Amino acid sequence: MAIELYYWPTPNGHKITIFLEEAGLDYKIVPVNIGAGDQFKPDFLKISPNNKMPAIVDKDPEDGGDPISVFESGAILLYLAEKTNKFLPADLRKRKTVTEWLFWQIGGLGPMAGQNHHFVQYAPEKIAYAIDRYIGETNRLYGVLDKRLKGGDYIAGEYSIADMACYPWIVSYQKQQQKLENFPNLKRWFENIGSRSAVVRAYEKQQQFATPSIVNEESRKILFNQTAKTAQNFIDS
């Protein structure tokens, strides 16, 4: 397989399977069970030093040299788009727009929705301020995207890695306490992206890695509140 994808069925993991399916690239999934601590294994840390998935290893890089590893979902999308010359326009101004919205997702939608998930679903104590803060910020970002999509089918004018980056973070809109009917342009876009055959195939990949919806105490210790010391202890254990 030309691409090894280190993956678990999370929004960031889905970004990459969507691209790979859309581009028709040959790839192999290497599961990284984040609830079991696979992200701290030394072999994985060699390609993803931030102990986060997804990551890829390209065994057939464009320069013909040794395999190239890439970590961070946004960097992976950019790398694959440049490798294939797909879903990232060559035109300067169009490319600028795609990268703006890609980084908007990475710096805004993903982190805010992620904190929303954490405080609403996983935090052991319900902190009203945190819940209101992240539900409200998620709502604001939905509004930004809804406005952007007014009169357009895709975020950056044509289907691109910006759409692939954002879509998985909208899939859990109900868990984020959002109502798509309040965002008609976003709703139209969301349904359009979700109906694409490559997106359907990408989400089918998660079925073999299904995990319980409720985080248990053991996985909670692994997933949350890690520090440099606790992460290192996990690696050394």
C-alpha cells in the first residue's frame, strides 16, 4: 500500500479517509486505539510526536526517496492535496481561500467543538460556565460557516480539502447541542457532502473500529488530563 494511515474513528481521522477515498489512493489503515493508549507506543511516536492520530506514512513520495511520515490532520490534507494535485486549486487566490478555511477549521471549529464534546459529554462534573461557553462558541462558528455557504455549494467555491476538514466536525451537531434547521445553508451543504459516495465509503471504515459511546474510567485517564509527566510514564510503562 502506498499510504499507511494511522487512524481511529474520530473527526480528524475521518478527514483523511474522506480524502483518500475521494482521490482513489491506495491505502492501508493501521488502527490506533486511543482509548487503549496506542498513541503512546514508541513506534507511533516516531511518526506522530504529539501522540495524536491521524498520521500517515507515504511509501511512494513524489521525490522518489525514503518514506515520508506526516502528522497533524491539516498538514496531512495539504500534503495529500499537493501529492495528487487534487482538491487544492493551483490558482493563487483560490488556493488562498481554501487554506484560510482549512485553518479556520483547525484553529476554530475543531477545538471549540472538541471542548464542547468534552464538557457536555465527558467531564466528570458539569461546569455550567464551560458548557455554555463552548456550546455558544460552537453556535457562533456554525453561523460563520452558514453565512459563508450562502449561495454556494462548497466552502471555497469548489469542492476542496476545506470541505473535507469541516464536514466531520458537523456530523455530531446534535451532541454539540446545535440544530441544523437554524443554519439552512450549512444544512444544505452538510447533506450534500454526506451523500457523496466517497464520504459514505469513508464513514463505513469506522464500523470495524466501533467503540463504546461512554468513556470508562480507564480510558478517561488515558484520553484526558495528560501532562508531560503522565504521558512519559505511560510510554515508559
